[in-house]
Amino acid sequence: MVVFLIGYAGSGKSSMGKRLARRLGVKLFDTDKVVEQAEGASVADIFYFGGETYFREAERRAVESVVADNGSCIVATGGGLPVWEDNMEWLNEHGLTLYLRRDADSIMRRLSAYGREKRPMFRGKSDEELLAFMKQQMGEREAFYCRAHHTIDCSTISDDDVENRVVEIIENQING
């Protein structure tokens, strides 16, 4: 089974993906890293030189490739992947989608200076500007994210509880 972790940037998809892959004994694929390997450039450079459309097309190719070339795995998607064209429907058709929901304040507390710098859309913003930007963009994306098979509100529970809840959902899916 392919499990897609979706949610806003900084919501914990990559870190939770690592935990789940270890616990379940499956591979983890982070779509940003898959795109960077395929393109030979950082996400920031791809956005800068190729534009968002080019990046989103590369992201879709990456996720299609991961699903075609692997069995059971965890896929930590980029925050914008579910919003682009028919990607959310495609993800739902090709695996189990889990929305890791965190509010903007919770994400701000989680973000390191490096976490802010590596995300092009977060760069150069003051705390107040970033929080307002995140709230606006999260509002725009929520309708897409909510199409996931399951939503886990991560703002109020520990990462251990999130991990246990995801494993329970996966086990219930497998056992029918």
C-alpha cells in the first residue's frame, strides 16, 4: 500500500514519514527530494529558473514514478502538490491519503531558521508577515487537503500519538 502524507509546509510530513517508514519497514519518498534528484537542482532553483508550473509538472512526474516503481511505501508530498490540477484525485486513486493538519501558529513554533530559509515562499518574511501569509494560503488549500481519506489534527497531540494514529489507520485499511 502506498501512503501519501499531505499537508501544509512545515506540518511534519517529512519527519513523520521517516518515523512511519522505520516503524513499518517500508521506503520513504519525499517528493521534493525525488524532484531535486531528477532535475539535478534544488526546489528553490527549479522555482526560480523554471517557474512554478515547471516545478509542479516535475512534482507530478516524480510521484507517478514513485508509485509505478515501488510497492508499499510512504510518500511525503510537497505542500502544494495536492492543490495542483487533478493531483488530489490522483493521490486518492493511487493510495491512502492522510492529511496532517496543523494550524499556522503550531507550524511557526516548529520551524527552525533553516526550515524557513529552505522554503522559497517563506524567505524574507517577518514573523508577522509569515504568519499572515501561512493563514491565507492554508485557507486556500484546506478544501483540497480535506479531500484526503483521513485527517489527523496534529496541533493538539504529540508526534508519538500522530504516529500511532497513522499506524492504526493503515492497519485498519489493510485488515479491511
